[in-house]
Amino acid sequence: MNKVVMIGNLTKDPEIRTTNGGHSVCTFTLAINRRIADKNGERQADFIPVVCWRAQADSCAKYLQKGSKVGVSGTMQTRSYQTQDGSNRQITELIADEVEFIANIKHKEQDSEDYPY
């Protein structure tokens, strides 16, 4: 079974692009605080890359920004790729099935009628 549910805050504004096939894909990173503090009493965070597709990608790009709190459910997926310098890399990403907007800072250019909160 591969089902993941996470709540965290975006570390920077989401990035959106369009595939060669015309599908929207949006990526962002969630900062998720760990429940237990380390030996110095500080809470560490994990940084999880998230990928959204199609209409969900468009909504995330339009309404989310750095600091937004979201809940994401989906599946974890690992893939490998080669960098321009020829080194091999591996990345684990959360492929979103659902993104729930929990708290957000309103974009300056958005009208209140346009905003889903």
C-alpha cells in the first residue's frame, strides 16, 4: 500500500509548467515539522517535494504561495535522472491526488471574489 497524507507549509512559491502533451504540472516543496525535538530542544523539519497535475496544478499555482499551509494526500514515488554534468541523481516525490488549502496569504493581485478562502 502506498498512501501518504502530509500537512506542511510551502517553502517557496509553486512553479508551474506545461508538458509537451499540453498538461499542467505544478511543483512545490512542503516543510513539515517533526513532532519530537532533537537533543538541543530544536524541532527539525523535513522537506518533501510535491507534484500536482492538470487542473489541480493550475489551482495550486494560482492560489498558493510561500508560507501557505496545505494538506496533501497521494503516493510516494522515486525516480532517477541524470544531471547536465553526467552524475546520476535519485529523488523521492509526493505525487498529489488531493491538495487541501488550509491557510494562505492572499496574493496582492487577486480579487476577494476570486479567492477560494
